[in-house]
Amino acid sequence: MSYLDDARHFEFDETPFHLGFLPTEQSNELTRFLDKEFAASTSDGIRNLQKVDRNVLAMTGRIFASPEFAALCDCITATVKSGNKVVFSGCGATGRLSILLESMWRTGCPEYADQVKSIMTGGDYALVKSVESFEDYAVFGARQVQEMQMVPGDLLVAITEGGETSSVLGTVREFTSYGGKAFLLFNNPAHLLREHLKRCKEAIDNPAVTVLDLSCGPMALAGSTRMQATTSEQIVASAALEIAAGRLYGREAKNDFAADFAKVLENLESDATVAKLAEQIDFEADIYRKNGRVTYFADLYMLDLFTDTTERSPTFMLPGFRRIDDDTMPEPWAFVRNPLLPAADAMKRALGNREMRCLNWQPSDYIAMQVPDSIVNNPPKITAADLAKIPVGNEELPSRYATGNDAAVLFYYGQAPEDLKNAAAKEAENFSCFKVMDAFCGELPATRLNIFERIAVKLQWNTISTGTMVCLGRVTGNWMSFVAISNKKLIDRAIRLISELGNVDYHTACVELFRTIAEPSGIPAVQQTLARIKGEK
């Protein structure tokens, strides 16, 4: 097939993955000139990013007062009380959120630790390295429900930022076919999803499914649902867990969650916090301009840092985490390690003191699931053994300080334990510089699951990673112009980006992108396509 055939196929036969009608895929007017804001000053760019988080706050007031949220809290409580399990499922950012929610519960509610679990599309391996193509297959989500051994008395809480991720909807279809009950959280208007996408209509109309529509408008960075969409899902899902935990322990949470979230935003918007965030962004951008690398050291917040650093790879086309036995892939720009523990123990601690839950699928399994030969013939390496080879502990790793311009950054919240500070300082002796970075936020509302600390950390790191990439020219306007095109949704997003920035129609952008894919040059596909279009005009 020629690239024209491929382009024609995508334009006319892959319409279920054309998602430009969804608000989460559109450009936000508030940040349309985000690149120019950061060029003026890093602090101006940060404040521009933060404006969009206020849309999440407006949503929380509506959702926390809704009967659907009350039902979610009641069902989580009843499920745990009955001895059954609550399972969160997600893909990409929401998959990592599902793992985080499980870890928070395990840490805060040890007596009920094993009754909240997570399904991440691609398994736990996808926590540290994206398995992007898996999201296109509902059958993968169904298979993971089967392997979780879910029964009708369990509860599924499925989370998908756009509301349309096939693998997540596959978990819903599979579990409800057993007679199970599910909640579905997403960030686009339900009527739009129902009207345009058959797979969404099926889930939304399912009588066993309760929908929580968390719509809060376009993302600060167009299509980057790791930002406001996942923030809204994190605050809603973690608040429901907090309420359930309080009931189980006989001390029901008295928080006004919307008001408490407003306090978090106010603290992050303070002059002192913005100045510290700007300092960190400028610091990291300078390291990368010198071709250096950044290694973050963390303990309790290691999982939060995994989430942010892993998502930088497809969002900004950066090298992902690599296995210790892989000398072919480039070294990641940013990496996360626990200086206190070897890799296996560090991963177990990050997961809430549980074993890794990875996929051990063989070619025969993929054949049985009737997926394309490209996956059958080259199955991804996503087993527990593969995840164990990611050196996230205190093993000697000279590659992290080999350039002579590499930085070590210790991250913590509140008072860092002496053993953590000493271990990080010792590891940092080989680096060109060492920076201690505390969470930039004032006093936060107290909860059993520390939900507002985790929200604050997420928002800070979203700002730091996004701001750094804007400063390095990997964002044009408010579009991810270096985005990887590793699944059908991202191909569609790239086409729409090229259409808007190149001032051409969707058809032309589609043809030109597939031409680039067929004639690779080593330049990121979107950048190469835009350069050719603008040069030809």
C-alpha cells in the first residue's frame, strides 16, 4: 500500500478515532499563546497554565453535590464492607491514576488493603513506559478483567479522560456482562460521546453503568488529558475513597472537598510558589539545553513522579525509561529513582507494598484475541521480569551522570527524612549539581489518604514538565507539536494539529502526515510535515 492508501484508510475507515469534536481534544482559548507567554517570562507562562485549573474547580462543585457521586461513595463503602473488591481501570494517564489510587488506599487503609485494586491497560509495566497501541483494543481490557478474577459482587470504576478509550470501555463491557455494576468517569459531555461514538453509546446506555460526566473544557495543552482531565478524575475518585475510608473506620470525612481543592489552587497560585516553580523550570530547561539529564530521587512520592515522567515520552516525544540490559535505546532525559532501596523493593514500596501486576501474554494469547499480526509477531516486553529491569532503585547507574552536565534532584513533601536526604546526597556526589526540591505549597487540608498532597504534587509536576518543554520549543501555541503518533487517537490529534498550524484542511494534513510516515527522515513526524507544508505554501 502507498501512503495515499494509508491516508485514505485512516480518513474514511478509522472515523471512530476522529475525535476533534470532543472538548478535551480542542485548543483552549485561555492558553492559545502559551509559547509566547513563556517566552515573555516563565512566571507568566505558569500563571497562564494555572488559569485552566480553575475550570476543574467549577466542575467539582457540581459533581460533589450530585446523586451520582453519592452513589459512588455508597457503592465503594458497601463493596469493601461485604468483603469484595473495588477495581479502578484506566489507560495511559488514567491507568497510572488507577495505580496511584490503589497505592493511596493500601497505605491509608491497611486493614482493607487488598480490597482496592487497579487495572492498567498494558499492566504495571505501563506505569514506567507507555504501551500506547494497547488502548485501541477493547479485547485487552476484557482480558485484564478476566485475569483480575472479578465477580458480580465486585465494583468497577472505569476512568477514561476522553470517555472513548477502547481498552477501558472493554473492561466495562466485560464486567457488566457478568452482572457486575460499574461507574464510568470521563471528561467530555456525555451527549456528544453518545451521539458520535457507538462504543460510548453502548457504555453510557448500559443500565449497569452509572456515569459521572466531569466535563471541564479543553486542556491547557491541547489534547493533553494528563492535565486537567486527569486532575478532575483524581480529585473526584480520591474524594470518594476518602469518604468510604472514613465510614469504614467510623470517622467519616468532614471535608468540603471543593473548598479544600480551592485552597490547593490558591496556594499554588501564590507568588512564592510560582517563583519556585519558575526556578525549577528554568533549571531543568538549562540542563537539557546542555544535553544533560535529570535524575529525580524520591521515596513516598515516587509513584507521582513515575506518572509525570512517563507521560512526557509520548506527549513531547522524549526517550522513555529503558531496561538496564538495553543499550540500544537513548538514555531518558528525566528518570526517577529511590536512593534507599534496590529496584524491586523500590517498586513494591511505590505500589503500596504489593507485588507487580504485569501481563505475561504470549503470541498464542494475542492470536486468541484476534489482534493484528504486528502485535502477534512482535509482542511488547511488558512482563514483571521486564519491569524489574528498569533500574529505579539505588543500583549503581553511571549512565545517569555520564555527560558532565547532569543534575540530581531530591523531591519530598514537608520534612524530608534524614536517611532519604543522606542517601540522595551520597548518590548525587557523581552528578554535576544537586538540588533539593520540596513541594511548593502551603498548609493543605488533612485527610486519611493525603489526597490534597497528591493533587498538589500532580499539579506542580504537570506545570514543571509542561513549562520546561514549552521553554525548549516543543510546544507551538498550545499544541504538542512534538507529539508521538503511537496510536490512532494520537494520529488524529497530529492531523488536526497540522491542519490548524499549517492552515490546511483535514484531508491535506492527513495525506501529508502519512507521506512523512512513509518517508521518515529522523525528524519528528509532525515537525517534518509542518515544515514541508509551510515551505510549499
